[in-house]
Amino acid sequence: MAQLSPAERELAELLVDSLNLEGVGPDQIEPEAPLFGGDLGLDSIDALEIALAVSKRYGFQLRSDNDENKRIFSSLRALSAHIEQNRVN
């Protein structure tokens, strides 16, 4: 299992809490593993929940019309990197 950076761990905790992922701890989310279509079983509704949680926590919006969403949401590491580049809080 790969080591999470502090920013990735914070995001993993946010995902576990906001999505009510039962039986999954933040340290169990592989930073490079796909967020969707992988072991977490996340779907498009979860993407909306993630976007809302990120908006509340980090002060910027993940827009559904962004052409980069496939890359941004590809993994915990990719989403964390995007947040670090755009966060307001």
C-alpha cells in the first residue's frame, strides 16, 4: 500500500466521511487507484457528493462541464493535486 501525503490523507478522510464509505478507512484508499469503477464502487452520484464536499472544504467548485474531469477524478492523487492547485481555504 502506497503512503499518502498529508493532503491526500485529508482528502481521503473527507471522501470516507462525506460518502459514508462503510468498512473503508482513509488509509485503505490507494492514491493511484481509480476512484470510479474500482474497489470503492463509486458512481456519478458520488462524484456530485465529492464535488460538494470539496467546494465546502476547499472553497472552489469542481464544475461538471470541465473537460479535465476525467483526469481530475481519475484517482485520489490526481484529485488531491487539483485541489492543492486551486484551493482557497
